[in-house]
Amino acid sequence: MKIVPPGRGPVTLRDVAEHARVSIATASNALTGARRVGPDSVERVLRSAAELGYRPNGVARSLRTGLHRSIGLVIPDVTNPFWAGMVSVIEGLADESGFQLSLVNTGFDAGRESASLTRLAGAVDGVLLFSTNPRATMLAPALAGGLPIVAVDEGFELEGVGGVYSDNAGGGRLAAEHLVDAGGTVFGLLAGPASLTTAAQRSAGFAAGLAGRGVDPSRLHRVTAPYSFEGGREGVRRMLARHPEVDALFACTDNQAIGATFEAHDLGRVVPDDLLVCGFDDISWASRITPTLTTLRQDSAGMARRAFVQLVELVTHGGEPEVTVFPVTLVERASTRRVTTV
């Protein structure tokens, strides 16, 4: 955050406009929603306001009448490092743009998620939804009532719902290709719950990546496990009990991968010497455990910003929802680096 020099007053709208390289009118419209501003400009203005420490005075006064100036944020587990980081970004943007957040932690409970949408429908202007039950029927009542919704992370193939997702299938393919190149011969897949689009897409991408490298399908073994640390421990325990020949493991989340790494160690397996491990997300713990975790990095901050900007646009101006797919990047670390001897 910018430090204001001694003798200078608070950060002004002009400061924000200059920092974002837009006109004062554009900065004002981006913060108030009084006139339509392109998504990229809105994102730049909100980011500049946050970095400079701009505190708007009644930012929402010129918003469309009848707004609650409140956004619902429905998330499965606020303690999960991946989602927690996105919540932090969204909180900052909401504060800078004059919206209050109504946070609901569903605990991976589909019934609680559905009930929370019903409850929020009359109290907020729109919802950012991190779903654990991405079915069209669940959203039908809220959409029928005109509630703007942007789904994040887990996808809905449903007209009227905005979306911000990662290239999950592409990430799965990258993981497969990397594990083959790193020396894997028999592959384990820790998939997520079947109801989750991320689990299905990452698993399908992984299988396609192995096939593309000429790996026979018989050398791929799957176990379904929750998206959690304990899910990873329990999942790899079942995997190695059934298929002890597995020497390369792809987990659909870093939480699973970290849990699997610890459990493999307890079972006498050495990572990476006799078990390569790759995760997905690049949470902060991925670079802090031993060995450090190879993973697919998602642009979580960029996704959070894009989702928030789109929802504010829908709330203040209407229009058609959009779907944005962010690329992922392979981050190679020690969990897939075997030491070769000559």
C-alpha cells in the first residue's frame, strides 16, 4: 500500500486515475458503476485504488437505485489455502468499490449451499459461487428471480451464469507429460468427487496426456478422494495397497498431494526416488514442505479479480454473462526430480 508523504492529504480520485492510466471520469465510473466501463479498465482502477489505499466517500451513491450494495460469497471451505487467498482478494476489491460481502462457508454440504443461495437471493445484489454441487437445477430458482451469479473454479454449463475457471484439462495433460518425462512408468490418479467439474476435467486431461505419450491405459490406476489433506492420505493408502507398483502420482489438488506425500513417507515410500508426486493449485505450502511439491499453478488472484469485476458489471449494468478460462503453468520442484547416477 502506498505511504502518503507528510503534509499530503488522503489519496484522491485523481491519484487513482493517474495510477491506473485512465481519465478521472473513467475512474469514477469504474468505482461507482454510473456508466459502463470496460472490464480491463475496471480491473486496473480497482487494483490501483487498493494499492494506493484510496478510501472512497460514499462510492455507491450513484449506483442503480434499489441495490443492497452487498455481494454474496459462497465457498466450500474458507480454511483451504487456495480458496482463502481468493477470498482475501475479493474482500479487498469489495471494500474499495463500496460493496459489503456476505460470506457463507458451506463445508462441502450441497444442501447448505442450495439453502444459502435461497437465503441470499433477497438480500444481496449478486453472488460469487464456489460450488461443490455444480448442477443446473440448484441455480434455477435464483436465476429465475434475476439474481446475477458468477461461478468460480467449479463450472456450470448453464445459460445466464458467468464463469471464471482454469484450464483444468490442459493442466492434467501437462501433469501427465511431465510425470512421463520424469521417469514414471505406472501412474496413480487421485481424483476428486465425481460431482466436481474440476475433478472430471483434470482426470480426463491426465488420461489424455498419458495416452498422447503412448502409455497403455492398463498402467493408469484411479482412486477417488476428497479435496483435502486427509483425503490425500487415505487415498494414497488405498492406491498403494491395491497397486504397489505405482511410481508416479497425480493428485487433483495440492491438499491431496501433500497428504499423499506424508502418507507415502509413513508407508516407507520415498518421494521422489520411488514415487513421483504432482499436485494442482500451487498453494503456499507446496513450496514449503519437504520435498517441495511439483504442481500446476492457477492464477488464483487473477481469477478472483476477474470474477469480482464481472459480477459488479452484471449488478450495475446488466448485460450478458461471460466465461473466462485462465491458463495454468507447470511449476517443477523436488517431488518429481529423481537423482540420476552414472
